[in-house]
Amino acid sequence: MAPTKSRYTRILVGANGAGGAWDFSGVSNSLDVDLAGERLDTTAFQDMAATSIAGDTKGSIKQSGYFDDVAAGYMEQEISESIANAELLYVAALFGTDVAACPAYVAPQTNTENMAISTPVANLITLKGSWGSGTGLKRGLRLYTGTISATGAQTYIDIATPGAAGGQAWLFVTTITGTATNASFTVQSDDNVGFASPTTLGTFTVSATGCYAVALGTTVDRYIRLNCVGKGGASSFVVTAIVAVNGVTE
């Protein structure tokens, strides 16, 4: 199997709910995800050896790119604002995006840890940012990326093994054409590719750009898809959906 080129990488940053979301892939040139498995000590009296259980996954997402504009919606201002206002962000790092269900690491409700601007002579102005693990760094799979201009289901992904302990899903809405009022998107799963009797695992209600998060129902079948139930008056949406199934994608 041939190695994957780094250009198949994407970084998304979104404010919680209707606070805006941005795809900074076009001005980024480096993306790192650092993970660490925390161990919680459970050793008690009379134990013959030390014991522990797994805690939350901790880590960070680090990104480097180019300074391109100072306006709202551009990387420099959005990162700087998040520091100044202690904003809670959702940051997603996607790797191998030439594959539909590529791995996606999501830092939910995270704060910007730092930002650095570098201006070497005879070179471009560059910018670096770092985000912590937030409420716990999650590994998921991309469910869908693209423009949705009509209601209906999008192409499904196959997680191979069903889940029995729920999960999470995130919808990064980076562009809305027109005005949306309570547009509705659902995450559905089924045990067959025809989705003969799909189960709705969670619903996103969208009226503005931003990152939307939902908890998934307990049972997650093998095949999962994003479904646009109603556009809420808008013409189209540019979205990326990510799904993390507990005990399956992590």
C-alpha cells in the first residue's frame, strides 16, 4: 500500500453552535495531532500489584500556515479572538481525505493554547496555533464533506463493526447560501446498505454557520449516513460531518 500524500489533510475550526466555522486548509501547511492515554491509579490495600484504569485521551492539535488577511473569518483574527475572549471551539484534523471515511480527530469545546506569528526576511509571514484536548480528544470518521443543495440522504460510510455504546457526531457548517431558519440534518444508521429501516441517531438544527454537536443513540449500526431533512429556506450548505462511535472508531 502506497503512503498517503500530506496534501490530503484538512483542518476545520468552529465556534459552538451559531458562532461561525472555517476551513483553514487552504492556508495551512502543517498539522500535528499529539495523543496520550491517561492512566488512573486504582491501587488499594491488599492489592498484590499496582492497578489502574484508562482515563480520557488527552492531547493537542497543532497547526501552521500562512498569514493572509486580517478580516473576520480569516485565521489570524479568529485564533486571536478565541484567545482574547476565551471562546470554546471545536477543532477537527482530518487525514487521508482522498478516502471518504478518513480518520478525523476532534477536540470538542477546546481553547486556543497559543498563537505565534513569524516574519522571516525575504519569506512569507507564517502563523502557528495550538489547541488542547478540550473535553476529550475523539477519533472519528468523516461522514460527509460537500455542498448540500437538496434534501435527502448522502452517501453512507461503513464502520464494519456496529457500536453498542453510543457516540458523538459533529457538523461543521462553513457556508450557508441564503437564509436558514431551523434547517434539519440527521445522522442515520442501518444494518443494510439500502437503509430499509434506518434509525435516527441524532439531529442537528442549523440556522447559522458554526459547529453543531450531538450525542448518538446507544446502538449504532454498521452503515451510517447524513440526511438533510429540511433546508430551512436556504439554497445550499457547505458542511463536513464527522462521527465517532464509542468502542469502534476510537
